[in-house]
Amino acid sequence: MRTLEIRQLGRMPYAEALALQRSLVEQRRAGEVGDLLLLVEHPAVLTLGVRGDGGRSRILASDAELAAREIGVFETGRGGDVTYHGPGQIVGYPIIDLNPDRRDVHRYVRDIEEVIIRVAADYGITTGRVQGLTGVWAGDEKLCAIGVRIQRWITSHGFALNHTTDLSHFGLIVPCGISDRGVTSLAKLGCTATRPEVEARIVAH
């Protein structure tokens, strides 16, 4: 049985969380720490993936508009396309060694989706997967985005679950490069649970 250490970091600038992840990945590889789950909230930021231009062409707002709103843009090194992080969103970064028996990228992503599907079900919300698309969906609206990085089977990056997120900020981008579907949040779907309550359900699942 392997244990998972939970670190609830509160609100942390994206760059700081990115540096922390990189440090912990190296510590995990060296066996200096065990498997971890970082739970964090970021100030408003747009993050880019590694596919193509990372999603930069899908940012709809001008540089001036982003600057006026104090919204930064970061290249991340994770999979996926452009996404938004901000207040009211629960971001999870599992730093887990998939060796020796879980070396399957697709299984790992499906496992993250399953955790969020079960969390939503705890609040009576039916969600699921969409064929060919990553993430957790409520109908045609994405509830949780997933973008991971796996280096020599050590994971980083992870998921962004919209809890009480201001969904209007997703209008700054074409979220995850998908133009014909929307985004939603637990609050929009009728969930009144607090952030600590939702984080506790994530940890449990």
C-alpha cells in the first residue's frame, strides 16, 4: 500500500507553483519524497500546453486587455492546449511515480477523470467523458480540464476543477481549443459545498 501526501497550498502564483512542481518531481525521482497531491488556487492566469503553438493562437484577448486585467500567460510544458486558471478553481497537481505497475498514460488520465466524476456524483451531479476529448463534462460543458506531464513516469501538472469560478474569464480564450462546447462549474450545477468540503472529497476519491 502506497500513501499519498496531501499539501493544501491555498492561493499561490502560478510561477511559484510551477517551480515547486519541478523541484518536487526531482525529489520524487530521487526518492526524497513520496507520492504527493498539491491542491492550490491561482490568481487569474492563462497557461499554454506543448501542442503546436501551445494554444497561443486561441487567446482571444489582446495583450493590452490581458495586461489591464493583470492576467499573465505562461508556457507550462504540460499536454493539452490553452486554459484558464483563477479564483474559485481547485487545481490539483499529483506528483506520483507510476513505476512499476502503472506505466500507462491513458489509464492515468482516465483515473483522474474518474476521481472528478465521483466527486461530482457526491453532490448529485451527473458528469462523464466525451469520446476523443480529455476532461470531465456535464453535457456539452466542461467541468474539469486535465493536462498532464509525465517525465520518466513521474507525473506533474494535473487537473483544474471549476468550483465557484467566474466562467466569464473563459471568454478570453477558446478553452482547450474546443470552440463548439462551453464550460461550467460545480456552483453553476447547483453545488453549494465549500472549497474545503470539495477538496476533502477529491482527497477521499
